[in-house]
Amino acid sequence: QVHLVESGGGLVQAGGSLRLSCLASRSIASINAMGWYRQAPGKQRELVAATTSGGSTTYTNSVKGRFTISRDNAKNTVYLQMDSLKPEDTAVYYCNADSGLWVSWGQGTQVTVSS
């Protein structure tokens, strides 16, 4: 498995931007899928965006056009660029690695968007 550490969360006004980073403890080049999930109070954890080792990406509808996921295999890091943030984006954001055989999660980073 892999140890994941998220950073970059914080408090931002609506319309602002944040960039989340997820640093892995080892190479992520061969990991099938790396993704970002979020969980708001009282709600289930949901997939926000994911990227595969082949370079394809997927986004939940509510963030399409506003969020961008990317991975830098040389730095063992996955990023989530979040623009045009809305109050409903407020949640704890978790990094996820899915090899197909095992899954690892980070500890989460809080994102709060004020109106």
C-alpha cells in the first residue's frame, strides 16, 4: 500500500481558488487510479475527481469546468486545482489510491468556502 498526506486546504471566499496536494510515500506511476473524494457533514463520501495511470480523468458533474485533477509521477503527487469555489464545496477532502488490489486513504484536509 501507500501512505498519503493531503495539504492545501483552508478557508476561502466564494469564487476563490485552492490547490490541494496529495503526497504519496512511494511512486504512484503504477497505481491504477488516484482520486479525490470529499465528505460534507451529514453526507456520504463522494468521488470528486480521479485520474488513471493512462492519463484519463473523470469528474463529478457538480465540479466539471471548475476543478482540475492532475498527477506528477516524478514528485509522487496528485493535485486538485479548485476554482470558482462555492459554499457547497465545503467538505473534508480525501486523497485516494486504488491499485485494483488495495486501496489507501489520506487523513483528509478541510476546505471551507464562505458565502
